[in-house]
Amino acid sequence: IIADQRGCIDALNVPRDNSAIGFLPMFHSFGLTVTGLLPLFVGVRIVHHPDPTDAGALVRKIAAYKPTILIATPTFLGFILSRCKPGDLDSLRLVVVGAERCPDELFDRVAALAPQATLLEGYGVTECGPCVSVNPVDAVRRGTVGPPLPGVGVCVVDLESDRVLPANERGMLLVSGPTIFPGYLGTGVESPFRELSGKKWYVTGDLASLDPD
């Protein structure tokens, strides 16, 4: 988890003069790490709210406390955007979403209602610390989840043969690095890992393709 936090700090490059609004549940890996631990490690202030579905109260807190960072799922972000009026989200500079695919129209809604903010989409898995990748602030590509965090390795393999696939071919996404958990508790549990060329990879269960860069 600490290795993953270091990777997030390097990828997001958030100075200490920022502040955040936090409402993701702490019992979930996304909430525990990205809105729980990360602000402590970076040293930014954070305002917490206990209910991620309470969009009206969240809008009021954002308007009152003027945080610069909002981290959410696309669904919760959509709730907030549906309850705000022009000016309520003007303090936001960075909006990060993960845990589910971000609809393309959400980018346009953020641009209209939080005009100073850049929307970044990322990807994560609980067993991977949980963040695997995120779009960089200066090179956002809609419809992608960005490059892997520093120190995290990814590859895509054929579903049948485990052959490593070239760019732009879709297959099973594998992840390696210090952010990967050591395995599940208990006996008789199928291993979530696969060994390729002497290296251990976590099998995410998600389909993906890598672009050339």
C-alpha cells in the first residue's frame, strides 16, 4: 500500500498547498488509500463527508470549503454534477475518477460545471494496492486509463495461450510490482498469479489493450 501511495504521489504531483474533499467509504480500498492515506502522506488538508450519495451536502461543502481536489467514482461524481449550479465547483483544479468506466459525456459536464478542473481517469484493483494507472495531468486521453504508476509493470496476454500480445491487441491484463498483494488467506484457494519468463504477475480478470507508447 505504501509503494502504491508513492507511485500516486509521483504520478499526480500534488503540491501541499492543495486541499481535498473526501467521501469514499474507508472500508473500500479506493477510499482507504486515495482519500484516506494519500492526503496524509502528501500533507494536504481534507474535508470528509460520511455519505457519498448525499450530493446536495457535498456540493454545499465544496462551495464552502473550496477544495482543489475531488476523487470519486464516475457515478458519485455524476450525482454531484447533477446537484450543483454554476460557481459551486469553481475551486476544483483536479478531479480523479476510478473504480468504473468514466462515460465520455462526464468530461464535458466537468468542463462546463468545474471549468478550472482537469478530469483524470484511472484504473485500480484492490489486490494491486489498489491503483494501477492514471492519466497524467498534462496528457489526458479520453477513453483510456493512462500509463501505469511508477514501479508498476503491466502486460496483456492471449486468453488461451498466455502469449504476450503486441500493442492494440486486446487480452487479459496482468500486473506486477511492489504494489501487488502476496495472495489470499486460507487453504485450497486458486492462485491469482501467473508466471511468465520467471516473473510473477497478478491476473486482474479484466480485458485491456496497450497502445504503442
